[in-house]
Amino acid sequence: MDLITLAPTAITMAKAFLKATNDGLGRKIGEDIWNLIKKPFQKKGNEEEVKELAVNNETEFSAQLQQYLTEDPDFAKSLQELVTNSQQLLKNSLMQNITNNEKVEKQVNAGIINGNLSF
């Protein structure tokens, strides 16, 4: 993953923690990513200001994060590894919840598919 896509991907994954929109694994992954990406920003402001920028002005936050990633290859490598590992973890933890005793006619859990798929 290049630095241009790394910054917005990391921010998207951190949103589960920042906006408290998810529980469990997604929120924990978001928290881990947030704890890493906020570090270079804390030199310029407190954590609440950084969080507010991330939530309310994602474009500016992403641009600044991309600049930090360009300036610090070790930071970029750490974030790349965390995002990649987190994506794999999320991919491997597929879960479906069925509520209200709904009838399930067909369920398909498909991983990596090469070629045609039809039902």
C-alpha cells in the first residue's frame, strides 16, 4: 500500500474508535490505529484538538498524516504493518448476526475468489 492510500485507509479504520460507531474488534483495531496515528500530531496540539481535526476535517487530517508518513519512514512502516495486520484480522473474523428468528434462505461466505462465481 502506498502512502497516498495508507493515510485515508488508516483514518477510516480509526473511525470505529473515534466516533464510537462499533464495538468489539472493529473498535479495538480503530483504537490501536488511532493511538499510533495521533502521535506526530500531539507535538502541535492536545489529543482532543487532534481528534476534533480527524473527525471534522478528514481531508486536512489525511493530508497532514500523509506529510508525517513521508517525513518519517519508520512511522510509515509501523502504520503500514498495523493497517495490513488489522485488515487481515478483520477479514478472518467474518461474523453474521441473525436476529428476530429471521429465516435464512441462503448464506454464502466467500473469501478470495478467482474466476467466475454464480448462484
